[in-house]
Amino acid sequence: MRLTLSLLMVAALANIAFAADEITLTADHQKFTPSELSIPAGVKTKIVIRNQNAVPVEFESYDLSREIIVPGHGETAIYVGPLEAGSYQFFNDFDHDMKGSISVKARGN
Ligand SMILES: [Cu+2]
């Protein structure tokens, strides 16, 4: 019984950790929200890019070596990492004024 409870708690904690490693980036009008994402270092992270605009956006990042078109009113997901601590820039290649960054922080900092 005690062992079963422990296993359930491990499973619950694992679920929380998994949920924390998926974040959403929204493209709306001429900006990304949030403009600065924060993710932990050393962890593979799923970024769901949701485009609220009628026109497509192209999420592009030289720092992350990623380039992907998200159709108008569509969404797509990319996986980044595990990354080292630092700041990683991204922008919309269809509108270079639309940009943001991913702040990767070492755990415990
Ligand atoms: Cu491009």
C-alpha cells in the first residue's frame, strides 16, 4: 500500500514536470506574446506556436536553427533543447519588427 502510494506520487510529479515543459507562444497582431519566454536549461521543451492572425507568420530563429511557417488562425509545435543557459532570439520572417526571445535558465537560479 505504501509502495503503491509512492509510485502514484512519482507519477503525479512526473506529470507536473511534463506539463511545465510545454509552453505556448501566441502571435497576435504585430507581436508575440509573451515576448520573452522562460524555460529551464537542459530540458527538451515543446513550444506551441499559435497564430491568431489571418495571415501566416514564419517563426524563425538563427540561435535555435528553426524556421517554420504557421498558417493564419493555425498552430504548430516545435521542440527545442535541451539548451544551455542563455538568451535565444526569434522573429517573424514575414515581419521583422515582430520578435522575441527565449530566456533559458539553469535550474535553481
Ligand atoms: Cu525564413
